[in-house]
Amino acid sequence: MTNLIGKAAAAAVLALSLAACAEDKESSEGARVVKLAVTGVQAGCCDSAVADEVKKIAGVASVAFEEDKTGKRAVIRLKPDSFLSLSKMQEALKAATASMGKAMGLEYKLDEAKVPVDAHVAFRTGPIADKAALDKALAALKGFESSSVEEGKAVSTLTLKFKEGEAGNLKDALAALKDAKVDVKDVDFLGAPTKK
């Protein structure tokens, strides 16, 4: 009888493990990753405060941090068919600053000069009146190759393409769009597909 209970317990553990693996596989299919440089994140408690707030954004599956000589980046895994908007990320960083950063004398912000702009970033804009001015402003971006605009009634979607192996950065792209008098409503980070 004891042997039978032991086998039943082992079978239950195996079934739970298989179910967890299947659930993890299902949640990772179609998942995309966004990496954003964040300033002010200095310790584990900072990581946790920022991650807790970012995880509250609809479509975010998980948040981790990676660090190298250029600084810390939030590695945000999105749920399938989701994106992360710049405005929601900024709100999350403000909330994390209020909950933890201020007590430590820190402010958490995106380092826009280190946030890459590539085919996985879309700018939501108002109508683009002067396409020649837009083309001229974008041409000044290092490595810029072309742009694509999907015109909507109230909002257009602009994506930028850079030369192979190069990417622009958010700070320069926003400045170029401002120079071209393009009203940027928000920026959507679509995320790069995860590698299998």
C-alpha cells in the first residue's frame, strides 16, 4: 500500500511538472522582449520597485534587469500580441520613484539616448503635414535608411528603418520628429521576438 501511495505521489508530481512546462511553453510562444536603459536603478530594492510597477502594465509578462559597462537595462518580456507604450513605462517609473526611489534620493527614468529605435518601435503621431520636412529631419539620424507611415484618421503610425547592424536612439529620433513638427502622441515598443 505504501509503495502504491509513493507511486501515486510521484505520478502527481510528474503531472504537475508537465503541466507547468506546457504552461510556460504556451506563455512564451509569440512572446517578445523589450530592453530599455533605466537610470537611477542602483540596488536590488530598486530593481524590485521598478519591476513591480512595470509588471502592472497590461501585456507585461515579466521584468528582469541586466547590467554591463553602459548601465542597467530593464528586460521586459511581453505577452503575445502585446506592446509597451512609452507613456505607460514612464508612469511606472514615476510610481517606482514615489514608492522607493525618493526614500533613497533616486529618480528612475529612461535613458532615451540608450534606448534603441529599430523596426520594433512605432511612433504614434498626429497627421504628418510636411513629409519633406520629416524626410529631411530623419535623414540626419545616424544610420537612418527609410521610414514608413500608416496614415489613420486621427493617429498615424511611423516606423523607422536603419542600416543593417545599426539602430537609432529614442532621444535623437524624438528630437528629429520635433524638428519636423510631428506631433508624437506616444511611442510603442513592440519588442524583438524571443530566440528559441
